[in-house]
Amino acid sequence: MDERNYLMTWQKYMPVIRLHLKRSLQEEQQFKLNITDFEAAGSRGKSGYTFSINMENGKVTNNISGSAVARDLYELLKADSAIKELLKDKNVKMSVGKSFVLSIKTTHLSSYR
């Protein structure tokens, strides 16, 4: 299993992710990733780089253990103090599809739980 191959790649995107995460409070955000950055970090072959991370209050609520790309992104998200603050009391879904676009959708957690 490839361990932490994508940390450096995601690190380059963190300022952009931080900005889009803030903007996602108003509307869903999307931006194109550079596939060659990820291919240089590790080959995903047929499985590709697609993934979805669902977070509630900064904690992952779906299983991302099968995706090194998603695990490495989440590791950086939870280590970033500005992003941790943005994730508080929110539902955030981040996903990358076949078109290699990162989507970020944020909703506030209901206080009626």
C-alpha cells in the first residue's frame, strides 16, 4: 500500500483549498487539479484518483481507508488550524471525480440534533 505519497502534492494546494473552503459557505466550490502532480506522486492505475470525503464537525463520516489520495488530504486538513476552525459545526463534502475537479460543498450542522 502506498503510504503518504500525496502529502506533498496536497500541500501545494492547501492555500487554494483554504480559500475555496471559506467560499463554500456561500456556494459549492469547484476547481481543477493538475493530474500530472498526482501521477508524479504515485500511480493509481485503473482505480484512478476519484474519492469523496464526508466530514461532520471536522471528523470523517465515511470510509476513506481505501484511498491514499483522500487519506493524505484529510491528514493535512485536520493539521491546519485555519481549516479546523472552518470545519467546526459544519458538514463538508469534498470530492474528486473523473474530470479531476475538486468539489467542496459546505452546510451548517443543525442545532436540532
